[in-house]
Amino acid sequence: MEGQHSTTGGTSGAGRSRREFLKASGGAAAAGLLGPLAVPRPGYTAEDNAIQVALVGCGGRGTGAAMNALSTRGPVRLVAMADIFPHRLEGSLKPLSERFAGKVDVPPERRFLGFDAFRKATDCLDRTGIVILATPPAFRPIQLEHAVRKGVHVFMEKSFAVDAPGVRRVLAAGEEARRKGLVVAGGLMWRHDPAREEVIRRIHDGAIGDLTLLRTYRMHGAVGLSPKKPGTSELAHQIANYSNFTWCNASFFVDWLIHNIDVCCWAKGAWPVAAQGHGGRAARTVPDQMLDHYAVEYTFEDGTKLLAQGRHIDGCWDVFSDFAHGTKGSAVLMESLAAARPRIYGSHRQRPEDETWRWAGPDADPYQVEWDRLTDAIRRDVPWNETERCAKACMTAILGRMAAESGRWVSLDEAFASELELAPGLERIASLDDKPPVEPDASGRYPIPVPGRTRAV
């Protein structure tokens, strides 16, 4: 039956070693991921043919991705939409129709609701079409697999899975997409930011010497939780608040720090091979599964470290930045969304007088750049598949969560081979009245990880 799947997606964890996972992740290979597009193959899609788009997941990020798609060069048309909540679909359709009159053609018969809506929306596309997958990350492997079976191109928003079995499914689907010549792009948009590309190119060229340490932080105020409304099912409440439930979004650490972790590993030109860390609930009292702080130390194969910290507690020091340190100096890879100009220093103090380079180019919108690049690849019929890199970034973040929530030192080998699923049987959910993967206890509290007791892998 379609949709039923083994936990490994046809690829056993034991059969995929750390060496395979780290393959092609050296500095040259990492830089090459953003190299020039290959020479196009002729005869795929004419420039005057509109690329069809289907939106699956009509929340803020999905609507934003649809806006980026409709803003690309060349004709593009939104033809189908899917969600499990009617108000979200209609709330997305209205601004899209108003802003992109003539590019939105989604009549009532192509507005799909329910847990199988993603299939119906995807099936509206022809071979040149793109499906935007922007539902909570737990559903990403299921929906990606269907899109690849259908033979359509994919833009999948981060995060790409919530556990190792899901990551393996994403990798397997990406390999099948490559064999079929499908474009698959992922929502790690900083990989498409010219400023980030330039500072990392300079780091790879030796501007700060050999890397000795990487640091990343995402620290800000508390993430809210909408109260459960009367008459709302438990499953509907959790999906509507997906950021608050680990089975649905993979944790605050994974779903929110994946960007920062990916940028740091890009700078390093490698993925970590182990992690240890800690996390907990110091101030949070609302009933959900969120920890309010994480601190993870990653170790690369050469012994260097990446320190990653995440916190969402009101009244604390806020910072959203990535830093690289080397034998000849240091670099700011990103410093908040409002002042994101990368810089290089001849010291580790990062004072103005020590600055040796600063990005002086225009401020690009990386969300738009990634869409311009992927639609260009479709129109020119050139290879464009970001699945492997996106899956590795996701698995690296999951490795950190495993270590922090269990309190264990965890290797990439054991993490990637894990059979632990956060939402087993997700494909069998057919209604918002179905039982969710986690449920509250008699006092309305949900299970949260406890270091020293929680299973790591």
C-alpha cells in the first residue's frame, strides 16, 4: 500500500557508515556545491512555458516560499494548495492572489484539505512542476517520497526530518530524484547568500589560517504556545503548535539552529563525527515538550570543535551569530538578520581596528536567490539536487539534540544508524481526531527529555 514504509526507507542504518555520510564533504567539495551550473541539456522546458507550483503547507513559511516562487524570472503559476487547516489555506491564498494577480490559478477543486491533501496537490503538477513542501518537518520524508515517485521537482523547507530513520528516507528519495533528473532544493537559504559565499570562500582560501574553533548562537525570547481551544483535538493542537512538540519539529535545537550549524560546517568544509552537550527547562512552565536551553560541543574528525548554543528565555542576552576562529585571525559569518554583513579580523578580539575585510556588496535576499537558482536549473534542464547536503545538516543537528537530551557522548555512526522514531506510524494518521504520537498526562503535561534517563539513539 502506498505510504507504508520501513523505518529505514530501504536503506539500513548499519549499511551506511560514517565514511559514507562524510563522503564529498571536504573543503573543495563543500565549496563546489555552489559552483556554476552545469552545461544545460537541450529540449526540456521552453522559456515561454509557465512552471506550475503546488503549495503543501500554507503557513507563514510556505506562503513566503510561494511568494518567492512567483517572483522568479519567467512565467510561473500557482495551481494547487494543500493544508490540514482550512483557515490556513484560505489565509495564504488571499494575499497570494492579491499580490500576484494572473499568476495564481487555484480554483476550489484544487484546494485540498486533510492528511492526504499533499498527494492530491502534488498530482496536479506536470513534469516541469515544483511542489513546495512546507508542512511540519515530521511529514517531510513522506511527502518527498511521493513527489519523487510522481516525478516532479521539489522545494523542501527545513528541517527535513525529525530522526535518523527520516533522514535515511530523505537521502534515499534524493538519490532516486537524482536518477530521474529531478531538481530538489532545500530551505537552507544562507547557502545562497552572496555575502556568506564570499566570506567562506576567503576562509577556504586561508584568510584566517587553519580553523581551530567555530561558534554559533541562537538566543532570544521565549517561544510562545497557543492555548488549546475548546473542541480542538489533541492532534490538531499539537500540529498547530508544531514548534512546541519534538515529534513534529525535531526540537528547538534542530529546527531553529539548523541554519547556523549548516553555515559553520560549510565554513569547516566537513561534518562533525561526534557530539556531547546538555539542555533543560530552566524557566519554561507552559505545557509542551520544549527545552528552553541547549549547549552542544561537536567534534570534527581532525579534533577541532564547533560550539552551538540555543536559548529562548525572556530577559537574557540575545544573539544570533556564527563565528570562525583560525590560526591567523577570526571571522563573523553572520551577526543577526538585521546586520548580517560578514567580516574578517586579524585577531580573535574582533575590534574595529583589527578588521581586514568586510562584505561591501549589495544585500541580497537569500530566500529569493535560492528560488531564482532552482527555477533557472529547471528551465535550463541542468542537475540541481541539494538533498544530500540538506540531509547531512539535519542529521548533524539531530546528533546534537541526541547528545544534549540524553547527556551522552554520541558518535555520528551510532546516531545515523539509530532506529529510534519520534513519530512511528505517521503515515497511518488520517484524521485530526486520530491519536497523536505523544499525549499529555493526567495533569496536562507532556513528556520532556531528562539527561541521564532519556534514550539517545
